[in-house]
Amino acid sequence: MAGSRSQAPASRSIFTKMVFLFVVVAAVFFVFATASASPPRDDSSQVKLATGGKEMICHTDVLAECYPKVFEPTTEFQQVHEDQDLPPGLHVRLNIYTGLREAKINDPNEELPAGLAGLPVDSSVVLVDQPEQEEQQEAIIPKGAPAYDPAGVVKDPGAHAGGEGSSSAITFHESIALVKGVAVGQVGAGSGKVSLTEAEHSRFLDALVEIDDVAHDIYYGLKLAEDHAITRQLLCLMSGGSVGSDSIETRGHAAAQKASAAVAAATQNNPNALREIAKQWETYKASPCVPAGGSNATTTTLGDVIFGPYVAVAEDSKATAAWTRSRLLAINGLLKNEVVMKDFLARGGLTEILRLLVDHEGDAAYDAVRQRAANLVHDNFLDESMGADVALWPESAVVGGEPCNGNLHGHCWSHHAQQLSKAHKRDKSHWSHELVKGLQQRKASKSGKSEL
């Protein structure tokens, strides 16, 4: 019996070993089968498959979520994944709302989005329409993010119509037509003057505001300059030309101020618009520009009034000062062109600036105006760091002529600047001190010694 009992444990040991070996073999087979079913992954967790001769990229084990390594374009825009290769010659755009890159087959005959016609556009990055309101609500927008504004797209010329201070909606093109007298409906048969009712005058001022607002855009600033009729009218208005046979001075200065702002907007940092104005400058100068309150019998041209005088109106000094300040800003923009600069100097523009500085000493309403006038002289004629050409400053028109007290001859700039500087010696920040310094430096650069 002892022998019989000793054989049982050995039999069970062999059986146990066989079961364990079977389990190990089954586990190895299962691991091998699983590894064979799942594609090998690289370090970036991407999977590359040879499917129908195309190399695919997979980030999950779901085959339907894989996509070709080389982007396959169609005639419709599709999302381009970051790790996809793009064939050359496609139309690629960036959806700035979703931040996704999209591409399709390039169509050279495809029209640009409305408002971009005629503008240089990089076809590799263009903008897409704003999603519908429902889609916007679903999108995650950071708190405090600015309102959607498709950067680079020329804004609708009527986008600002009916804004604050505007009594009625009016578009850019309607504004131009109105200012030229086309849409007013009351044009004198032979006089060439427009008689405006109160309501029409209010709309007229709205039109000038709209032109000013839109003309800051480089595209529309150029379009405004290319319309020679409206440019001539704005130049006349800013110079004090009449806006109607029955307009009173206050209303006339309001229109002149807004016209000045529009000219300044169109010429500021817009060399193409400025060149367009310069090409027509001789024609503009020769055109009639009837002063407010005058008549067509008064033979006055735009060239006679464009650079002054800056006439004060005692009844409304603040309104006149506001107009003059805007007018100086417009003239400063025009002077960036050498054709206009040459005419400014030939017509005594600098003398009129000096008159403005001297005649309004002590008038608080003109403090900001005179500051701008002094800056115009400094930036265009005295300060080379601001791009001024000191050689443009005219030599004394009168050598050994009349004394400067009470006179505004060309050689009297230093005299009057010093007098103004002495009157404001306690105010170290007053513009007159900088003006004297600039005149001294200009003189020193020419003669090698200080003027004083």
C-alpha cells in the first residue's frame, strides 16, 4: 500500500505541469494574435497603414478615423490635418473662426469675396464667412473676447451709417453723391450753388462724417481721391467755400471742419491717394471756390484760399478755431507731396502760419490750434528726425527791409518766435521754445554758428 500511495502525488504533479504549460502556450498565442491584429505604433502614437496602395495615418484603433498621409483635394474645402502632406498648387485658407486650415483644388477663375475685388490678396490665406448664430453659440468663446471682425476684409462702406451723432443712415457712395450736389435735388440752374434746407443741411453734415469715417481705410481713401469732383469739393469746403447760398457762418464752419477731417483721413499714411491728388493739383487750384457768403461774381479760385488766410469769426471763435485746427491737419497731410509743398511755399503758406501764431496770442480758444500750427512747421521744415527737409525753408524775402515789429515778412520768423518764447518763459513746455530751438538749429546747420 505504501507503494500505491507514493505514486499518486507524482501523477498529480505531472498533470499540474501539463495544465500550466497549456495555459502558458495559450497566453503566448493570444498575445501574438492581438499584436498581429493591431498595427505597430511609432513614438507619436500615429499608425501608418498600406490601404489600397495609400499610406494612412491613424491616431486611434478605429480604422474609420484614419486619413491619408498625403492630402487628397476636391473642389470643396476640406480640413487639412497638421501631420498631412500638402501637394503643391492648392487653394489653402485659414478659417480664423475655428483656427483650422482648409484646402481644395485651386480654381484660377474663382471670384474673390465681395469687397476684396481690386485688392492684393494672398491666395494662400483667405478668410471665411462667419458661422451661423447657432454655431457661434456652440463654439467655445473666451470670456471678454472681442466681437468677430474679419481682419483684412474691406469694410462695408455703409457699416458706420447711422452711428452716434448721425440723424439718418447714409452710405459712403450716397454721401459722395450728396456732397457733389447730385442727390440734394436743389441745384441752381446757372449758379452752380446748392440751396440747402435745415433737414438737407443736417443730412449734408452726416454725409461728410461718413466720408471722413470711411476714408481712413486705405482702399476707400484712394477711391475718394480718384473721384476728382468730390476731392475738389472737399478741398473747397475745407478752405471756407460756401455749402449753400443761405448757409450761416456757424453751419458753414461745421461743414468746413468735417470736410477738412475727410481730406486729412484720405491723405494720412496713404501715399497712393496723395499722389492722385497731386496729379490733379493744377486743375484743382484753377477751379472756382466761392467764399461763404459770397457770390459767383467773386473771382476766387481754390488756389487763392487753400493755404489761408485763417479768418476768425468773432461771433463764434470756438467753431472757427475747431475748423482751423482740422484744416491744418489736412494741410499737413497734403504737404507730404512735393508738388503740394512747392505750391504751399510759393503762395506764402508759411507767412499765413506765422500770422496765425502771432495774431491769436492770448486767445485761449486758439491754444491747441497754434500748437498744431507750430508742429506743422517743426515737422515739415525744422526737425530732420521727423523727415523735414531744412533746405526747404525759404530765404528771407526782404533783406534789410522793414522792421519786424508789426510785420510778418519772411525774415521775421525768428523775431516773432523769440517774442512768443519770452512771453511764455515760465511755461517750459510751451511750443514756442521748441520753435525757437528749431530755427536756431536750422540756421546753425547752414552757417555753422548759432543764430542768437
